[in-house]
Amino acid sequence: MTNVTEQLTHQKFSPPHSCDGVKLWMVHTLPVAILVLALWLPYGFSLIGLIEEWWLLGSLTTHGLFFVTDISSPLPAHALRPLTILPQAIAYCLDPYSFKYWNVLLALALCVKGSSLSYITSNITGSVKWGVIAGLLIVIYPADTMQLSFRALHINWALSSLLLGTAIFIAALQAKSKILPYLLSIISAALLLTACAMYEASLLLTVLPFLTILIKSNLKLAVSQMRQHLWKHLIWLMGAFTYIAYVIHTAPLVNSYQSGVTGGTSAITTLMHSLPNLFSIGLLRTTLGGWYDATRITATEFSTYWYAISVTIAIFTALFLLLSSHKKTKTVGIKISAIVSFRLLIAGIILVLLGYAPFLLSTSHQAISQRTFLFASPGGVLVTLAVLIAVSKASKNLAALCVALFVFIGLSSQLFQFHHYVKISDRQRNILKNIVEQFDGKSDNKTLVIIDKTNQINNTWMFINENLQATLNYIYGHPFNALEVCREDGSEWQYKDSVGRKGTCEETTSEWIFHYPTSISGPGFEPTKGLEDKKLAKSQTVTITVNPDGTPEINPGRVEMLRNDQGRTGAIYRGFIDKPDYQNHWIGFTDQEPSENYFWGFGDWWSMELPIAGSGWREAEWTVNKFQHNASAWKTNKRAILDFKFSPSSDRYELHGIFYAVVSPAIKTSLKIEMNGINIPLEWKDDNSFQAQLAKNQLRDGKNTVTFISDVDDQYFGFAGRLDWIEIKKSITH
């Protein structure tokens, strides 16, 4: 009987000291490394923490450096993911005063992810060329919108560890010596365990090595191969079994994060209710929807394409040269049969479903594209690859063009994602710069009262109160016991009630008075109780004013001190706060060009919303459709404000907008709009859309405010309506 492994393996494992092996690994790693470098090159290390990163930095400051989140750690709620903070803790250990190593580790994770999938796919298809294409696609796969933020650092490393472990396990099946295969199997199992301990979604992808065998062979040969290498497969599975045993032991001991994701509903009920979304959201978004959005982003968000085109050309030039060199010693590919291509497609779909399945337990995660598609992306790559291989059978030239187009579009979408998060990073950096340059960190256990003239703080993407408190803990090296934020617009107190409404702030000569939101009720909702005002004597508060971006330095002497301070705050100030806003000289984005159009829709691309500048709104909510997803926000105050920058030059402008919903006809009738304090006559066009005419003198060159004034319905959660979008543009009629 012929050796089953040889029947299933198109290319043999090459030991690291082998010249051919070195060349092969260069083929798998160099194009991916070039692609990752191209993602960082325009932005450098401008990316900083955005949401949970600040909370974690505050914990590391308060409790000291720790790498494991077991039940005895400062974060016992994450005990079922005991290694979830490992990458962040390593970055903090290497440099606690900047995000330099966060950037390095994120880039390295993408390199490992791409190179590992390149090797795995080469083994599946027998083609190094198709393997490298898969490695490139996984780095720029557009289904998920959180890959290029530090929120995903541990998730990226979990997926990278899983793929690297799978690649090493495949090498173990091919190795010929007696000891090496088992050593490699142990390493692969350790990586699988590490992946599961970082992010439990890794567990379902334990089947990946078995799927690679099934793609290449019929079921009979696959079973024979598994029997022949039974002990290696058992070693691989020990990684998963060890994690399962750990969870069984630990889960009863803690109130874990995972136990709360179902929102109080039983897991079975949530799972059954969400099951259709496995296909209508998970499969559709991963295989088609992500590429649909990426194509639209490429078409609408870029004003120049030379950078993305140049990078695409450079990558494929490098790939051509590497494959040409590799051809001299080995065949880079074989003719892939139709049945293998079909199995690749089916395996890809299975991996997509397995990668998205864990999020069926959380309805809130199904409304976003943040992290939820990272583990589905390898399956999406295999589906895309199967289609490209099918195209290549009809026309190699057409297939080559399609591959280049996929890489170009995927690269463009990731460049825009990076741009989006760097913009938010700059806004956060400016807020921190404003605070640190006027506040020395000495509060004497008083309450910090922050007057926010940017009107953005306490948004998910702009320092939720708990995260701002943790950020200040991190910067100053000691905890702050109490913090209150007041936005200048509407004197809005950043306290949220159970439906996301805010209170109001009032300053008198001797005290701060914080008024809680009024009592409300709603369908299926018990009426809330009114709370007494919260009063703080000014002698027990420290007031800090956060000015808008670009405000001159308030205290030049303190700035100079910070730039020379050898302590913690000075090191952090120099590490990432005292940096200019990123200036993009490489890529042209349309949002960086001067425009006489103002459009605000609470979010243009699914889960990539910017913080709302203004007051009187709930945070953006997404309506998930098949392809185009829509963001809108509820108006929760009688006066709801949006701030925007504008440079009017024409004599007349038109204001248009649409409400996704209005609570009642009475509220619709009561709605008025003010532009910079001037009442603007409003005309309703139909049930939801409205328009108004604006004169040039009603707009300002610089900051403008549009205010929506209406009643609210205390019997419907205190809401008025849900605004979809608003636009101001030149009038086409004069």
C-alpha cells in the first residue's frame, strides 16, 4: 500500500536549514510583510488606544504589571480568557509610556496570520502561488472593521496563533524523522491552547487541520491518514481539550464576562433566535458584504489612488520574482482539479459559519462588525480563492486581473480603516493634551469636573467616563475617585440613565448642581423614579476645561516642564501625547479635501462611526440590512445639537434631512431648527424628510451649530425621533 501521506501531500516539509526551505518561507512571508509595511507606512505609529485599551492601562497602572487574567487576578471576569491581555501586557512591559510596541505587535500579528495561511493554503492546493494570494487576502480581508485597532490586538494574536499552530501541525504530518513530528505536534497544540486562552472563538476552528486533509482527498483517504498519524492528531486535540477542561473547572468559580453576553436570556433561547443570522449576517457579510463595502469605500473615500496602485504593483512584482526563483528548484503549483476547488469552497463556507457562530449568543454583537468577522475571515478567503481558481480555469489572464483587483480593493479598504482610527486617535490625543497641559494631577480626593467644549467626551469612541478615569489613572500614576463631565452644548451632564439619556449641569457661584434625567416610561418598561439633584461644593471639586482642537497652549511653562520631566507623566506626554496630528502626504482621502457640503449620518460604514460632536443624542444605532447598513440616533433632549465645521462661499444653501422615525405627529409638528441660534423655517416634504433654505450670513466660517428643538415623549422613553441624516449643500436654485 502506498504511503497515504505522500498521496495527500503536494509539497514536503523543508527543514529550516534547507536552502529550498528558506526560499519557500521567503515566498510565504515577504509579500505579506511588504503588504503590512505598506499599511503602516502612511501613518507611522500615530494609532493609540481607543476604548478598552485605556481601561486596561488603568488596571495595569493601579494593580501593577500582570500577564494572566485568572480568578485571582485583578480582572477575574475574564478568567475564561486567561491570556486575553498577554499581547497588551507584553507591549506595556516593553514600553509603558507609548503605543510603539502596540503597533509593532499588531503588525507582527498580521504578518504571522498572512504567512501562516499562505503555507496552509499552499499545502491544500499544492500551489505556492495560490497560497501566497490567500496570505495576502487574509491581511486585507474587508469583512471585519476592527482589525486595525488595538481593541483587536489579542484577537488578532489568537487567530494568528491558531493559524501558525495549524501550519506547524501540517509540517508535523510531513516531517520524516522520528522525533521532529511529535515535537512540532506539541508546539502546534501549545499554540492552539494559547489561541483559545486568548479568545475562545478559536476553539471551533480546531477542525481546520482536518478540513485541510478533507479538501485534498476523499473521505476514505482522509480517515486513513488520520489513523496513520493518530498520535499527532491526538496531541493537536489535547490543546483544545486542555482549554475545555480549564473552562469546566473555572466557570463555576467566577461571574464571567461570557455569562453576561446573552443579556439575561437563556443561551438556548438566544441561540435559536439568532440562528438565521448565522447565514443572513455571518455568511453574507463574510463572503459578499465585506467586498461590497470595500468596493464602495474604494470608489467614494479616495481622491487619489497612486499609493494603493503602487503597493499592489510592488507586491505582485515581488511575488513574481520570488516565484520565478522558486521555480528553478520546485514547481510552484499544480493543476488544481475541479473537485478540490469545490471542496475548498465548501470548507470555506464551513469555516465562515464556525468563525461567526460564537457571536450568535450575543444579539448586541450581531449588530456590529467589530471583531465579529475576524475568525470568519479565513473561511471567507478560501471561498474567494475557490472562485478565483474557477475563474483561472476559464482564463488565467482574467484570474490574474481579478486577483489584482481584490488585493487593490482590500488594501484600499484597510488603508481607509487605518485612516479612520488614526483620526479618532488624533481627537483623543488632543483632548489628553488639553488636560495634561493644564492639570498637574493633584486632586486631593476632590471630584474632577471636566467642562468639555469639544462636545464629544463620553462617547464609546471618545472616552466613556470610566475609560477617561482609567486614562487619567494611567497618565498620572494614581487613581481618581470621582469624575464628572459636562458638555458645553446644552450643559449636558454625561450621566446616562437606563435608556441612554443624559442629565444637565448647572454652575452657581458656590457649587455644581447635576440634574438627573427626568422620570420616563415606555411600552414594556417600568416607569423610572426621579432622583434628587447631585450637589458638589466648588471647594470639593477641581475644574478642568477641555478646549476644541487647535486651541493655543494654556500654560507654556507647564508644557516646557512636561517636555523635560523625567517622571511618569512627562514620559507619557512625550511618548504619544505631545505629537502633531498625523499629516497624510501619501494618500488622498475625500474627507481631507475642502468641501462646501456638510453631511452627517452618524456613520457611513458599518461600525465605523465617528463620535457625535454635540448633545441631546443617544449613541448611533445600526440597522443591519443585507448589504447597506444604516446608522441613526435618537433625539433625547428638547434641544439636540450637532457641531460641524463649514466654509460658506455661495449665497444660498439647502438643508435636507430624514428622520428614520418620529415618535408622534405632535412632536413632528413641534420640531424647529436653529442654525447658529437663528430660527430656520422648516418644510416637511413627506412623512420623514424635511428641508430648509439657508443664507450665507446664517452660516459661519469655522464652527457651526445646528439645533433641533422639539417636545419629547416621556411615555416613550423620553425620546422625540430618530434622525437618519442631515446635509447642507449649495442651492441649485437661486
